[in-house]
Amino acid sequence: MARRGAPAPLVLPPDVMVAMRSALPVVADDVVSAIIEEVPSYTDAFSGPMGETIRSAVRVALGGFLLVVSEGRGGAQRTPAAAIEGAYQLGRGEARSGRSSEALLSAYRIGARVAWEQLAALAVEHEVDATTLGSFAQAVFFYIDELSAASVSGHGDESATAGRVKQRLLDRIARHLLTGAPEKTVLAAAERAEWSLPTTLTAVIVPESQVGSVLQLVHQGTLQAADLPELDAAVLLLVPDAHGRRRSALLRGVDGRNCLVGPARPWLEVRSSYDRARRAQERGLGVDTEAHLPELVLTADPEALADLREAVLAPLADLRPASAAKLAETLRAWLLHQGRRDDVATALFVHPQTVRYRMAQLRELFGDRLEDPATVLALTIALGVDPAPGPAA
């Protein structure tokens, strides 16, 4: 709120001061009535304990102003400390009540107008001269500026504090979910944070630079887990109820942002969604982990996969590495295309006769094992990820 320059020292005649003090309770009530009528968010605010606190603040504010005027102080720096503190605490209380600073400033503007109209009318009745009346107006609005600035400061401080407390409570839920805390512990944390329990949670790994924009796209109850040691310059978001058709919307929203989206899981089991997203990140896979399930399955145990490759590709072990790689590549394509020679040739960018020649070599090396379902399964798994592995890769 813009603040006016400090008013000149002002002294009102004693009879004017007596009249104003006598009218103070009525003026305060009229200020309250005008605020209730003109600011919708205050319609029900003056009922109960908080209402009495606000009424008291209005009376204290007006009384403080009259004290300034009666002592001829003038000047914002001499506004009573008690009035500034009261306005500051009022702002904090309004933030806790969920009313905006805009509503609070509107209340101050209306209060200043009503107070000025009534106090000025009393001054005119007592034949206060125009110059003094002008100084009086300046003093009224300067004083209100001081109080409203203090209230806005209190409102901002309380909002920031409440936001930090709320975020800490939400962070605690995410930490409990990722560390496998007992269900009752997680539920208690959710209750303290007033966090609505979702059906599912989906883990999304987001670069730090993209967190703000992604949060604008997802459910407002999304949890955050920053500073996870295994994530480099990235933040984990746990997005509520992004399952079914909503998953498509989530994937569209994060497309092009270098994110990784795990599967939707019952919300207490979201750790498994995060683990899958992490595995996809380690493999350098694309945004949707569910589009890479075969590779994620095959690479879940890298040592077992390496042992399997070494065992089933043993017939290629004595060949030169380049020859072994070509035959392994051909065998993979032959398995995936179910022996259709022309399709294999197209996939390998070679002539069908080349495929025929290589497959003859493979049949000589493997013998009847290429007809054995168990061997075919093992070869399919062993060759399922790397398109051209060596025999002992």
C-alpha cells in the first residue's frame, strides 16, 4: 500500500477531542458495520472470538490515533508501538483465518473512509478551520497507512511461516513413504498435514529447473522429496491419482522436460514406483517407464543376464569377436521375426541370401538346440536388450 508523507504536527482544540473520544464507540461500530457490508470475506468474520478480536483492534486503532492527535505528536515515526504491534498481530490472525491481504487492505480503506467521515463531521460541527481540517485528514490517512502496512507485514510473515510448516509436514509424508514407515505412522503424518489420502501415487523424477512448471500441471496434493542423495540435480514428485486416463495427461504434460514417470501404485506402495523410475533413469530410458517394461525386466538383475548370455551363447565363444557379433545380431533378429527371412534381412539391412548363409552357420554351431523351446526362450532373453552383444557380454 502506498504510504503518504509524514503529516505536519497537529493539535485539535480540547472540546473537539472530548467530542471525538465520546463518539469513539459509535464510530468503531460504524466502521465494523461498513466492513461487514462491503467486504464479502468479512461477512461472517465478526462472530465468535476472532470477531471480538477484530472489533477490539478497531477500537484500539482509533483510540491510538486520538492519542497521537491529543498529544500533538504527528509523524509516522511516533505512531504508538502498541498500535503497530496490534496491527501486526491482526494481520497474522487474518492469515490464519484464511483471509487474503487484499481483503485486509480493503477493510482498512473502508475503515479509514468511515472514520474520517464521522470524525471530520465532528470537527466541522466544532468550527475547526480548513487548514487544521486538512492537516487532520492527512494525519488520519497517514496513520491508517502505518497500521495497514504493519498488518500486511504480519499477514505475510504468518503466511510464509504457515507455508513452511505445511511443506515440512508434507515432506515428512514423502519421507515416510520412501523409507517404508509403518502405515499408522504415515496416516498420522497425513492427518497432521491435512493431506487428502489418494487412491494411487505415481513417482515422477523431475529436473530441478522444471519442478515449478511441472507442479503447475499436476494435482495440488503432490508431494515433493528434494535432496535425495541418489538423484543428481533432480526432485522426486509423488503425484496423486494419475492412473487410468489421467496418466496420459500426465505424460503429455511432462513430455520434453526430461522427466521419468513411474507406474501408478496404491499410495502406500509408491516406493516401488520410485524404484522403477530410478532403474529407468539408470538405463537412460524415455519418459514413460511402462513403455520399456521388457528392457526393465531383462536388466533387473544385470549379473544374471550376463551369466545367461555367456551360457547360451557359448557356441559362439571360439569365433572372432566381429563374426560372433554378426551371428548374434542375426540370431536375435531371427528369433524376433520368428524365422521370416525377408523380415530379418530388412531389419539387418542385408540381402536375404546373407541371412540364409548366417543361419546355416548358426545351425551348425547350435545344432538341434535352436529347435528346443527352452533354448529359444533363453536365447530370446539373452539377446533381448543389446542388439549385437558379444558371446560373453
